[in-house]
Amino acid sequence: MSKQRSRRANAAAQRNASLSHRPAAIAPRRRRKLTFLLVAGTAGALALGLALRPLLRRNAVPTSGVVLVQGTMAGFLPDVIHAKAGQPITIRLESLDTSFHRDGGGHHQFAIDELGVNLIAPPLGTAETTFVPPKAGVYDFYCSICCGGKANPTMWGRLIVEA
């Protein structure tokens, strides 16, 4: 009986000794799993945000002819602007980013190629331009200074000009 108890005691001691080393072996696995979940969750949230972006667009209808457009590394707000053909519209572009941004240095641009509009706001500053859309249509505006430029799906918006 005592031999059997000592064998059990030795086996239990060996299990406990091997278990005491396990947390160190498990920690890298747990860290990898948590890192994977964090990266996968972030990628999923970003993909969902980009997929839902067309449904979440914010519209601006100017009442005084002046539209405040805020530019950040996340995009434009609003990203849809309504105007009337033949009537002046003033865009006041405000950059909410600081000069410490590596990509573009905090500058943001509001450009509409078809209308010859090219406005650049300094970091944490504003710039303003007034123009007259000549005819009804949908015009894309974008920022090509930072964030990947025209290829970035968040750095563009639409000017909808109605007759």
C-alpha cells in the first residue's frame, strides 16, 4: 500500500512540477490568440465601417451659401453637399488634424477637378473659396494630400448640384 501511495505521490508531484512550467508556455499562446483577436476585430470593424459608409453619409444643404467642411484623417464631414446651379457656394474647409501627422502634415484639400476647385487648409486651420457650379450634376470632391489620396474611400465626397 505504501509503495502505491508513494507512486501516486511521485506522479502527482511530477504533474504539479510540469504544471508550474505550463503558464510560461501558455503565455505566448494566449498572447498570440489575443493579438489575433485584436487584429481580426479591428479589421472587421474597419471593413464594416467602409461597407456601411454609403448608408451613413451626412448631407449638407447650405442655407447661407457657406458650407463648413471638416477634414480629418477619417474623411470629410459632411461628405455630401447640395447646391443650386448658377448660384455661388462658399466652402470653408477646416482641418482638424495637427502638423504632427506623418501623412500630409495635417493639411487637407478640397478639390473638384471638373469645376477647377482646389482648396488647401493648414493644420488646425481653415481656408475658404467661393465658386459657382455652372450646371446640374454630381461632382466628386477629394483630398489627395494625405491618407492615400483619391484611392482612399474615406477621403472623398459628393457635391450634388440641382437645377
